[in-house]
Amino acid sequence: MEKERRSGKASSSEYWSRLTLAQKFAMNELNHYGYQLVFVRQEGGNLLAIAMQDDRAAVISFDGDIDLNPAIEIRK
């Protein structure tokens, strides 16, 4: 399982502006279930959006696919 690494803090509006249109639509769907966009990361040339609801993570792929059981460990 890969650990998430953060190098700096950005605002949620900065993260939102980096998302693709497909990711924005997916994030809007997750918002209905209480998920919040917490950060965006570049992995393998693709931009991934990470959202959280309590202790549950969701990853949104570049194409807007939502993974509710990602193999990612979020540092606290």
C-alpha cells in the first residue's frame, strides 16, 4: 500500500481548478455523500483527486472514475 505524500498546503479552490471536467462531475457526486476534496496528486502522468468522508478515502481518476476502496494510506 502506497503512502500519500504532501509537500505543501493548497486551498480547496486551487485543487478544484486543477481537476478535469470529468473529475469535477465525479466530485460533485461524492459531495452528495459527504465527501470533501482534500488534495490532488500527480501519479504516473495522471492527475488523481483524493476526497475524504470521515476516515474513508475515495480516489477519482483523470477520466472521472471513482474508487471507493483505493489502495492508498492517508497520513494524519
